[in-house]
Amino acid sequence: MPSPLGDKIHARRTELKLSLEKLAVLTDSSKSYLWELENRDKANPSAEKIAQLAKHLKVTPDYLLAATATASVDDEIVDKAYFRKFQQMSEDNKMRIRQLIDAWDNDK
């Protein structure tokens, strides 16, 4: 029986249309390791691996580690993951995104 972590990884990977192989490449993992995380009941990945998975699954590490087996990703979790990504962008890219948002606001 998969762990809540495994259920969440599998559900989100499927939702994003990522194969095990593709996610393995993105997270510098083996395909068999990810299969184990998704399908075994005792997953114990490192904090670094959780962070890599969360980044490429576009969720927060907290979402992956929460004890509940809920596999749905709500808007708040997606927003937090996006904001974390935004914070790591160059100032030039941040300015471009701000300009896009301002342009949408002006269309109203």
C-alpha cells in the first residue's frame, strides 16, 4: 500500500503528464527509486529529494510531507509554489511579470 507521500507524488506527476523517467531526470533520481517512493508504504526520502520533487511537481514540500493522503492540489499550494519560484527569478524577469499583471489590470 502506497504512503500518503507516494499517493501525492503519483497523482501530481500524472496530473502534470510527467513519466517516471522524466521526473527521474528532473530530480536526478532513478526511475526505480521514484517507483519505490510512489508504491511502497515506507518512503524515507531526504529533505533535498523532497525539495527537488516539490519543485518539479509544482507544490510545496509541506504538501508532500503532510500526513493526510489527500492527493488533490488546491490553489493555495500552487500559489505558494509559484511565489517561491518567482522569488528566485532575476529582477528583470520579475519586472516583466509585474508589467504583464499591470497590463491585465488595465484591460478591465
